Amino acid sequence: MNKLVAILALGVCFSNVYAKGPKKNKAEEEGFVFTTVKENPITSIKDQNQSSTCWSFSTLGFLEAELLRAGKGEFDLSEMFVVHKTMEDRAVNYVRYHGDASFSPGGSFEDIVVCYEKYGMVPQEAMPGIMYGDSLPNHNELDAVASGYMNAIAKGGLKKLSPVWKNGIKSIYDTYLGECPKEFTYKGKTYTPRTFADEVLGLNMDDYVSLTSYSHHPFYTQFNIEVQDNWRNALSYNLPIDELMSVMENAINTGYTFAWGADVSEQGFTRDGVAVCPDAEKGAELTGSDMARWLGMSQADKRKELTSKPLPEITVTQEMRQEAFDNWETTDDHGMVIYGIAKDQNGKEYFMVKNSWGTEGKYKGIWYASKAFAAYKTMNILVNKHAIPADIAKKLGL
């Protein structure tokens, strides 16, 4: 079912208090007016363009922010080094399961953690990853070629595999992304990916944990979130949603950022830089439209009305989150970085989100996600464990 239809028909997403009088004030007519409350340093906005690599862009953006927070300076790390190494690993996993596993260009935060620990890291200048055409990633052909090759190997009815099949998939990624450098020069000194990660970056991957909130597993335990791109079966700590939100807020307020995995296919996640959950069941009342006009509006016009200015949102419950995950309304769509908190003209707070869709748009690549949206549509976060409030960390054994 079209998600907008479901939202408008069932009133599924969208709470806060909004005083509506008969006359519109200037702020209402302007739409959303945001004021920054707390903003932590991040690196520049990137553009993943036509590639399903938000998982690499978002996690590296988070690690780059961690390096800034630690006083190590500004870095631009290579997303395509991570993609190359991860997809080679994923190909091996796909073959191990004879094709009964996921082989797709999506990924998870854990892929970057594993890449850092297993292979190291390189700066963007050492592996830009663009081998043809535009200066932005376009992986349509790469994904088709890699998928075709892997299906031929894993599902081609072969009785015995040759010892060189791995060379084939590596060559495909070498061709489209460039070879992963064994050595490179950075600021006049020669490094390997391993020595660059250890000597220059100096991050400890044990500091980073994934947190989620779903009730089909016990709280305060770990489980692997059941989505296709979690092919490594990475574990996440499970918290009640109010405590997960407390972690997110505490992280920002104490100077940390975090990688944010969320469902952005919801109609409340607009291309105008806002992500909200208006109470669509009250559509005509919320927008000041008479009922006859509201019922006659197209779905697109209703969506525009509901997301063009601050409106009351639904009150998100644990049960709502779980139902949306169980019935596929919440899916593993997109990775971003949350780095700040802002408020609108009515005083309602939003998370400030660094996206990887370039700097086009009203807020130049930044999104403002209401706390209702975050509570409803967060899949998981990757955060420094030192950003977790002490009482919650104790419950998790951290």
C-alpha cells in the first residue's frame, strides 16, 4: 500500500502542541523557521549521487565528526575504499551461502567498523573512487555487473568453484572504483591503510556501539536487527524508545554526534529538508482547511499541506514502532548523521541531520527531523558509548 495513503487513512505518524488562531502570523506563513539550540562540529556535506552507499557516507561522516571532537583535525575519508573492501567481503559471504544471502549495494554501520579494524582506512585523496564520467558516484552499471557476476558464481549450478573467482569480483570493483591503495602519501609521509588508521586517525572501534528499540527482543540485551543489509549479523543493544531518545539527546547536549539509520520513505520525510509526523487523521483541522476541500484534495496536495509548517504530531509509542517494523512500514532505508538540536518558531525541538544528497535544497544538505519522527522511524544509531547516560549504560553493562 502506498505509504501516504496508509498515513492519511489510518493517521499513523505524527504530536506536539500548536496553537491555531483564526489569523495566520508571519511565522506560520513562512513555514518552518528554525533556530539552532546546540550544534556540534561536522565535516562538509557530501553527495552519494546515484549510489546506494549512504551507509559508508554516514558512518564516515560520523567518524570524521568524532575526529573533530577529539581535536585531531578535519579529515575527508574515502567512502569507496570502504565500499570496495566491504563488497569483496560480502561476495565471499554470498558464496558461502550458495546465493541464499543478501548481495546488494546497501550496507550497515558495522561494515565501516569491520573495515577499519580489518583493513584500515585511507583519505579521499588516496582513493576518490570515481573512475569515469561525472565527479559524483554513479553505481547503476557497477551494481548490475557485480550482481550478475555473483549470481553466476553462487547460483549458476557449478559443482566446484575455481580458486580464482574472487579475482573476478575484485577486478569489477577495481575497474569501477579504482584499486585500493597498498601505500599512499599523506602530508608528505607514506602510509598503508593500516598505519594511517592506527597512527593518524587513532580511533578505537570498541568505543562505538549500535543501539535500537524493538520489543520483539528483550530490552537491555543485544540482538541482530533483522534486515537484509545487516548481513554481518551485527548486534545492537535494545532499549525502550524513551531511553533511546534520551541517549540521542544526551549525546548532542554533551558534544557528541552519532550515525542515524532511519526510514526516509515516509511521506513526512520531505525533500524540503524536514522530517515530521503530523497527525494526518486530523488533516483538515490541522491545516485550517474546510472538510469538503480537504477530502477533495489529491494525496500530493494533502502531503504538502501537512509538511509545509509546524503542526501537532502523533505521540509515538513502543507499540507503534513495533507494528510499523513488523508490517514493513518501517524499513532500513537510509543512513545519516545527527549532530545538533534546533527549535522551530513554536519552541518545538528537532534533530539537525547531515545528509549525503549534496548541498541542493532549502537548508543546503541539512534536514530537521522532529523528535516524533526520530522516535517513530529510527532503525538504529551508532554512537560513542561515552555519550550514553550513566544509568542507561549500567543497564546495558557498558
